[in-house]
Amino acid sequence: MQFTSNELYAILNQPGSRWLVGADLSEADLIAADLIKANLIKTNLSGANLIEANLSMADLRGANLMKANLTGANLREARVD
């Protein structure tokens, strides 16, 4: 599942938890994105720019994070196993 920039912007700016299971967010620009409690199971985040993103309590099981930039990202209590 891929998103246009406009679709992704709309999803990220809706209130509540983010449900992006299996989405293709490779190379996405997610600088400082609010992804608290996001369901990112099996999401492709390869090469994504997640600088300063808030991924606290996010579910990242099976997510592809190869070459993702997580500099300064908040991963507190994120599930990655």
C-alpha cells in the first residue's frame, strides 16, 4: 500500500492513533512526525527520514527500518521484537 504525499499528510494530521500496517513508506520524509502508538507492523520504512520522529509506544514488529534515519527519534516503549 503506497500513499501520495497529500494522503500521507492527511493521515498523519488526523487525531488518534495511526494505523499503517504493511504500508510502503520507503524514502518518506517523516521528520518530527507524531507516530505515538502507531501500528506500523510490517511497514516498509527503508530509507525513511524519521529524524526527531516520536515513535513512543509504536508497534514496529516486522517493519523494515534498513537505512532509515532515526537520529533523535523517540523510541521509548516501542515494540520492535
